[in-house]
Amino acid sequence: MGNLHLAMGIDSVIRIIPLPQIHRSGDKLLGIATYEGREVLVIDLYKRIYGKESQISKGFLVIFAGRQSWYGITIASLPNVQDVPLSLLQPVPPEYRDRDTLGIASHMMQVSIRKSEQLQTVFLLDGELLLKMAS
């Protein structure tokens, strides 16, 4: 997303679908979409991080499960799926997480996103922090 590499635990992902119509009123971080007859609360993560709406017209919606509802975040292209050893995960220090605009990542790791590339810093999104942001 932009110049940030973000990740989400695969166990929380329900489905990745082509970007549906998202209904939103005004300049809000939240919108709503429908998938399989269920409402999905869509969090504009790009706007949360960069302060402006993304201009994604064709992309994907990553749907993940919360405690009581389904939530989604929009992405421009299909994500990479990669098995990362737990030993590579390092907690994001609370001092950094609380002061940085990201604020929604629990861990970070150094991984090669594409086989021919150098290691990149990837932030693991914390589902609970995303849900608090949506509240």
C-alpha cells in the first residue's frame, strides 16, 4: 500500500474478492459493501495511513473476520501469500506504534517479497487494532 508493505495473518482472512461497490457517505474512513448477503464494513486503510483516499478503481477487497462482523480492506493488486517463520517476526515497539501514523501493526519482519528482490520491511497488521480503528 503506497510505499508500505503490509501483511495479515492468513488465518483471519475469509476471502479476497474483486473490488465490489463500496458505499460511503462523505469523507469517512469506513464504508460498507455486501458479500454473499452479508454486510462487510470496509476500512479505508490507505486514507488512515496517508490522509487521502486511494484512487483504486479495479482492485480487490480482503475480507477478514472480526468477533462479531466481517471487515474488509481494499488493495490494488492480488497479495503475495508467503509462509514466514515465527522467528522472523519482531514486535513493533509500543513507543513507535503509539506515535507513528501506522499504529495498527503489531509486528514487523524482513522478507523478500519477490524472489529476486532484496529484503523488505513488512508490517503485520493487528486485527484488533484495525477493529478499534473501525469503531
